[in-house]
Amino acid sequence: QVQLVESGGGLVQAGGSLRVSCTASGRTFSIYLMGWFRQAPGKEREFVAQATWNAWSTNYADSVKGRFTISRDNAKNTDYLQMNRLKPEDTAVYYCAARTTSSSEYNYWGQGTQVTVSS
């Protein structure tokens, strides 16, 4: 089992920055990918960004490329999603997720954290 606990989020004005964190515990050695997703009211959950757990490799959705950055503190098993130049359309509940080596899809999810960008 892998447990994911998120923190951060909140309310920010358009153009501002915010950082959300995701700390993994449990069988972290089984993690292959760590990802971030978001879901806005009335919309489907969408991919935001992801990073491999070991050999560092990242990719981002086109909508956030150049504005959002994933980083990791290996000692703390914590991933960070730094969000800059935020837009009102970035408003959503943000979820971190983990995909283990035994799975073909993300199989562990955090509880979600609200990010609200005011215009």
C-alpha cells in the first residue's frame, strides 16, 4: 500500500503563485510514477503533470507547460507542484497520484486540495 497526503493549495489572485505538496509513505519502493491531476467543477478530471520516481523524467499538460514545475525532496518522499502565473481557469481540486510498478494506471490517490484563482 502507498499513502499520499497532500498539503498546500488555497486562494490566490491571477498571476500569482502557489505550491502544493504530496508526501508518500508506505511501499514507496513500488512507485514508478508520481502524477498531478485536477478537477474543476462540472468537468472531468484532467492530467496536469507527472514525474518518474527513480530516473527523473517529467512531462506536463500543454495548458500548464512553462508555468508549472514538479520537484521532489527524496529525503522526505515529497513531491511539489509549483504553480506560477496562475489563471482563473487553473481553479480546481488538485490531486496527487502514484502508479506502482505492478499497475498500468495510477492506483493510489491523495485526498485532493483546493486551488482557487481569482480574477
